[in-house]
Amino acid sequence: MDVVVIIRHYAAYVWSVLKDPTHMHSFQSVFIEQPKLLEKLSDLETEIVAAIDETMPLWQRAAVFWKAIYAMVVSYRKQYPNWLFYRYEDLALAPLEGFRSLCQDLNLEFTDNVEQIIKHHAINELPEEQDLNSHVKRFRSDKHVYDWKQFLEQEQILAIRHITEPIASEFYGEGDW
């Protein structure tokens, strides 16, 4: 099986949760009810247990959740060097090049049909009105990569960065802020 892991920027994930809190998973069901997972994340156990408390601001809880999930991704990247790891932002900013590379890495043909589908869903100018209940969204992917910079407060961004380090630095550098 070929495994592809898409990595999403930590501040973008937090912004996504703030826009739609249903994106936030239950710490109880993800971590506490899976003791083997929590055991693998023993270095983060104190943070995870603290984030169970729903009086903690949602953005903080989301940052801890991102950190825990991507700590596992860092572990998987070391454990499974043949897995493919792509940053969402790289795919969104250059979808044709990114998906062409992904197809090549997966030994899949990058056909004209694939190119047209990518253009249809991620590149063309599209009307902003969409069926908000639909899970299939069409938008200019390059225009929404850094939406979080406009909507999160600077103090939140700095705190999110502080919470998610050093895991975040495994995937993102200074230029990604």
C-alpha cells in the first residue's frame, strides 16, 4: 500500500476549527480512550489531559490537538521512510506541479483528465457561493492558503506557534509565518 500523508499548517488548522468547531475531535475519544496512542505520546500527556477541559479556549485545544497528531506523523515519517509526505500549502499554491509530483511518486499517470479536474477544483476563477453543506468545495486554493493570517489575532498566532513547537518546525520554517 502506498501511503500519502498531507500535512496542514498548525495555524490554518486552528483557524479551520474556529470557523467550524465540528472539526475539533474529542480528546476523550481520540486520546484517553486509546491508551496505546496516549502511551506513544507520553511526552505530551500533560498537555493532552489539560486540553480535555473544555473551559480551555478552543484555539488552544486545537493547537494541542494538532501538536499531538503531528507528533505521531513525525514518528511515522522516521519509522516509514517510503511513505509520502506533502504539505497542503505546497499543493494548494502550485496544484498542477504538486499533483504531477504526487502522481509520479505513486507511479500513476498524470493524464489530461487529471489536469482538467485539478484546474476545475483548484485553479479556475470560481463564484464564491457554494453549497455550504457539500463536502466537495471548489475554490482558488492559492487564495485561501493563508486566510488564517487575516483572522487570527497576532497574540493567538504567537501562542499557537509556541504550543506547537518543536513539532511544527519539523514541517514549517520561518518563511511559513
